[in-house]
Amino acid sequence: MNYIKVKGTHDFTGVDAEELNALQSLFIKSCHKYKYNLHYVPVMEYSELYSRSVGEGSDIVRKEMYTFLDKGDRSITLRPEFTAGIIRSIVENKMYATEVLPIKSCYFGTCYRYERPQAGRYREFYQGGVECVGTRGVSSDTEIISLLLDFFKEIGIKDKVFIKLNYLGGEETRKNYSAALREYFSGHIDSMCADCKERLEINPLRILDCKVSEDQKVVEGAPKISEYLSEEDKNNLNEIISYLNGKGIKYEYDSGLVRGLDYYSGLVFEMYPVNNPKAEGALAGGGHYYGLVSEIGGGDLEGVGFSFGAERLLTYIHELGLTLPSCSAKRIYVMPLSKECLSYSEEVASTLRDNGYTVEVDYSFSKIGAMFKKAERLAMDLGVIIGTDEVNTNTVHLKDLKEKEEKTVSKTDIVKEIEK
Ligand code: AMP
């Protein structure tokens, strides 16, 4: 029998694995600059956590969750997103009572959604993101946008994305707006898709997210949230917009943007490639939530967060012809030309490793040409050739495998020379 990977999942090997790791490291580095702390949560949670938080009306809960009964007949779900798990963890560990507010968490890991696999849409995918819990106003909203853009700058795409944003308003606004939508859509629902019929019952805001082309005319004619915003909502939205203008950040106000999860209120935003603003899938998305923490049992705390899809970012980086700044050390290939040179070569390798380099010693003692070929296949940066001449004169022969420059240097100067 030939074993194959589960549909919608993928392996990361070689350069792809290094890139994923580099993306994660660069993201966590950006988070640390803003004092966001790493937060690990389980892949499995009790299913109810997601139905209560992500929402019965969301596509995720309605059709995309990997849910199963464990041997104790408990309903378990593989995390379709991180926010609910992070909030559950903050509440369960009473972090809101013992730590300085706001609690600033960041994460990176796999998520699971039973979606129709296609480019940029997988059943297992990597998300990175942040949650800031116990905040007020919109300062943390703009801070997380700034963090995300700093990360995008690190990976070279800051000027290649733009933000779509909307303001869903506080509880009262959402209540009034939901009522207006329910009234409007009730008059059109007979001609709309089955999903929309269900959404009308559970959460009419979700209808704005409908992708069925026959429904778009009706959706376009729906009342706009901007007409329902309170004075406070408008002030918050203006504050966010003037922050973006002040920073010269490209954005588009889209009153139809609601995002796929039910817990948002206040700011919602998504980031898209500049050359493909109507792309089906966003690179990243996030927003502010009021009711989520109390829904999970943690009192009246507001939060804001975002998440990005690692696969989508890597695909975009490739489309732009960019390479990620490497997080790994320079790779050095040490080539002893004979067994007699081995212990000297291992000493050199050990000095290099102590100085943080990635070092592989070629133990084949084959012809130098064959060793260079291997070094090339391994994508090493630098070759260190050691023959009896080098051993006798306490030197090494360095060769830059990319630039092809070479020279003999004293063994004691090797690190200094490489750093040059
Ligand atoms: P969401 O949690 O739905 O707001 O998604 C946040 C980000 O995760 C999106 O902007 C995508 O970049 C990524 N994402 C969501 N679903 C998938 C998926 N099925 N496959 C790959 N990436 C995804």
C-alpha cells in the first residue's frame, strides 16, 4: 500500500521548511518588539468553545470544523483558529486577574478547517497572530496594525499590501443594524441561496459575506453599517483612519466587510495584495471584540487581534520574486582531503559551530570536485578545504561558493575572515 498525505494537507521539506521557520522567527521577533509574549495553546479544545465564540452562524462552525468524539464521548474539535483557544487559556488561568493588562499574546501554529482544497485554501494550514486582551479604545487596534506592517516590512511586502477596513460598532449599533438587515433581507430571502436563508435566522450580518453571484445584487442594496454608527463609534473610526493617514498606510473603507467569525465588534480589517485587491482569500485579517471574553467566562474585557496565513504569505512572497531574509546562520562545508586531515578539520568545524555557524563535515575523502558538487546541492555558502599543506602551515583554504572567490587564511583568523 502506498501512503499519501490527507487531502488538503502538505509537507514542508528543504527550502520550504526553512522558509516557514524563517517566517515564524521573523514574526515572533516583530511581536517581541511590541512586548507580545508567546502563548502556546492545545490543538484540541472542547467543541463548545468554538460554537459559542466563533459563532453558530459562521461557516467555520456550520460546516468546516474537524470534530470527533473521543473515547470518553466528549466532543473535541481541532482548532479552526486561535483566538478562542487563547481567550480560553487567559480566562482559565485567570491571567486577567494576575497579570498587567492588557495581556499581549502571540502565537504561530497549525489550524484545521474542512474546506474545499484549492490554491491558498487548505485543510491544515499555519496561522500566526496576536491577541491583546483587556484593552480600551482603539490604541491597541492601531498598535496591532503597526505590528503587522512592521512584520510585513521585515519580509519585504509592506508596500505591496493594502488594508480593507470596516467598523461594526458597539453592542447597541450591532443590534440595531442586525434588525435593519433582518427586515431588509426578509423581503428578498426567497430568491437567495440556502446558506443565506440559514444565516438570516442565526446572524443576518453573515449574509454580507455571501459569495454566490446571484445574491450579490441583493447584498449590495442592503443597509450600510455606516448609517447606524453611534457618535462614539464614529469617533473611534475617525481616530483609526487619521492614524492610518498619518502613517501613509493605504486603506479602503468597505462597509460590507464583516469577516467570517461572529465575535467581532468595532474595527474589522483584512489585508490584500495591492495587485489583487479582490483576491478570494485575504493575507491576514483581524478585529476588535467586546463580548468574546465574557462569553468564555472572563468578565467584561475587550480585546483585539489579527491572524495571517503563512502559506498565503509565502506564496505572495514568491509571486513577487522576493526571498525571505534568512534566519539561519551561514552554512559552511568543511572538506578534509584525506583521513590524516580529519582531526584538524573537526577542530576547525568545532570553532565555527561555537561561533554560531551551521557546519557540515564531508567524511567521504573523495575527489575535491565531487565534494564541491555535494556542497552545491546542499546550498552551502562557504567551503573550507583542508589538505596536508593547510595542516602543516596551520591554515585553511576558504572558498565562497556563491561568489567563487577563494583564499588561504590562518586557522586562528578563520572567523574574522568569514565575518568580513
Ligand atoms: P480567519 O481566521 O478566517 O480570519 O483567517 C485568517 C487568515 O488565515 C486568512 O487571512 C488566511 O491568510 C489564513 N487562512 C484562513 N483559512 C485558510 C485556509 N483554509 N488555508 C490557508 N490559509 C487560510
